[in-house]
Amino acid sequence: MLSTPDSVKSEPYMGKTKSILIIAARWLFILCLPLMLFTAVIGIAINSQWLYEYGFDKYDVGQTTGLEDSELEKAADGLMSYFNSSEELIDLTVTKNGESFTLFNEREVAHLKDVKGLVWLDYRVLLATGSYVLLYAVVSLCWLVDECRRRLAKAAVIGGGVTLGLIGALGLAAVVDFDNLFLQFHLISFANDLWLLDPSKDYLIMLFPQGFWYDAAIIVTLATAGLAVVVGGLAVGYLLYRRRQGIRESI
């Protein structure tokens, strides 16, 4: 009786393993895409001078804090610089009624240290997910087999759909009960109660009242949804183009 060579026996196993790896890689791309888009938008918002100025103007922060527009701009610049620096604690000085003073007290400084930790977590998640999404896309686009490009496009459509679903749920939660959503975010994100500030004396909450965070949440939600539509739309466009090309070639 002739025996089957080991190399022949291993071929089905190797083929199955390869298929599993391809599927796993594609689903990892699909899961990374929403995280990449969301964290990218948050990163842009954190460093958006326009968003800070929008909040200051809408909620009349100059009147609330007694700070001139130039000092409010200085505060915004100082916060953005701090979040992107290696400094452990923020030390921001502004001028009010001709006198200089430290804007944030010890409790606010300690809370901003915690906030900075979340900002850097956002950056790390963006770097990790963005790196994988880019790698998967480059490999798929550079691969000679056209099926790889179609798989990439289909994965982008699914990833865009997942993004819209998740961000839609977040936006709905914000509209229905933002106060509770905001509270739960703080309870989950922080291991202390330093975020409980006094709006009558703590400048951090005077600069950024809860209304500002509601507006920021809606802006981030809409921007993320917009990016998801763009990504998914481009992918759908490519798939339709390939389908038309296939029909023409068959004719």
C-alpha cells in the first residue's frame, strides 16, 4: 500500500490556516477602522483652536472668567501645549485686571494630569489602529491579485458601517441624556473625584462648561460619521466601478 507524502497531507491544513489568517486580518481591519476614525477626530478636536474659541464665544466665557480674549487664547494655547508636552503638571499664568496669577489651582492641575493621560491614550490607540489600517491597506493595494483590493473595499464598507452604527448610538445617547452620559464617562475614566469642581471659583469648569462638552460631543460625532461616509463611499464607488468593468469585459 502506498503512503501519502507528509507534504501532501499538510497542504489542506496550510490552506485552511491561511484562510483563517486572511479572515482574521480583515476583521481586525474592520474593528480598527472605527477606532482610528474616532480617535483621529478626538485628537484633532483636542488641538483645535477653533473649537476652543467657539466655546468661549458661545458661552460668554470672557464674561464668566473676567479674562480678555487674548488671555483666553493664551489659556487655550497653554492647554494644547501641555497636552502635547512631556510636562507632568501644567503651570499656566494669565493676566486679569492688570495682575498675573496662576490660572488653575492644585485640584485642577491634578485633574488635568489625569485628562492628559486620557489624551495620550487616545494618541496611542490612534497610532496602533492607524498603523494597522495603513499596513493592511498598503498590502492589499500593492498585492497583484485583484481579489485583495476587492476584499479591502468590502472591509472598508463594513468598517464604515460599523463606525456609523457605533457613532450613531453615541450621538443618540448624547442627545437623549447627555448629563448621564457625561457622568458615566467621568466615573469610568477617572479613579478619583478631582473632576468635581466648583463653577463659581474653578477656572477649568468656567472655561469649559458642560454645554461646551455637549457641543464638542456632537461635533466629534458628526465629524466621525462624515469620515466614515467618505471611506465607505469611496469603497462602494470602487466596487461599483469594478463591477461595471467586469460587465464590459464579459461583453
